[in-house]
Amino acid sequence: MHGLIPKRWLEKLNSILNTMNPILISISLLVMSNVFMTFAWYAHLKELNSAPWFVAAVISWLVAFLEYMFQVPANRIGYTVFSVGQLKIIQEVITLSIFIPFAVFYLKEPLKLDYLWAGLCMIGAAYFMFRDKIS
């Protein structure tokens, strides 16, 4: 047994991950990590607005720990097929894609045209980070 997880479970998980596309795995894990991180960073504004800031910080830190359980393997796997700059831009595009619906539907913020402009800037940033693979 490796810690709390039986060795045969880890071997099975490893064999499944080895047969999957590292691009798909990395992006999927980054999406999951961003959901947790968005909640860690912003949900306390709605859910814990009357709690002291340090209570919100501790609860946010606990949620962020879950985010790291997805983010660290996402970057390790992603780094086998992407540069670190490409990973960062992928992360930022995903972050904006998660944040906008969160802000509008969960925090009830107004949908602004500025989100579109920010998204277009991200597309430009992604182009520059991936242009050597495109051409």
C-alpha cells in the first residue's frame, strides 16, 4: 500500500492514464482545477461575506488544496506535450471560461462586453504562444 491508496489501484490508474491522450488529460485536469480555484478565490464573497476575513481565508485555502490536487498533475502531464508558456496560456483561457459563467450566474454580476474583449485578447495571446505549432 502506498499511503492510504492500495498499490493495485495506483497501478490501474496509471495504466488508464498512460493510454489516454496527455493533451486531453492535462486540459481536463486544468478545467477541474479552475472550478475549485474560482470557488476558492471568489465564493467567499457571497457565502462568507459576514465572516471574519481569516475564516474565509482558511476555508478558501482548504478548497484551494483540492485545486492543487488537479493542477499539479495537469501541469506535469501537460509539460510532456506543451511548453510552460503554452500551459500558462491554456490555464488563463480556461480561467476566463470558468470565471465568466461563475461571475454572472453564481455571483449575479452583470454580463459585460468587456468579457468579450478580454476573451479576444486571450485568443491573441494563445495565437502567439502556439503559432510555431500552427504554421
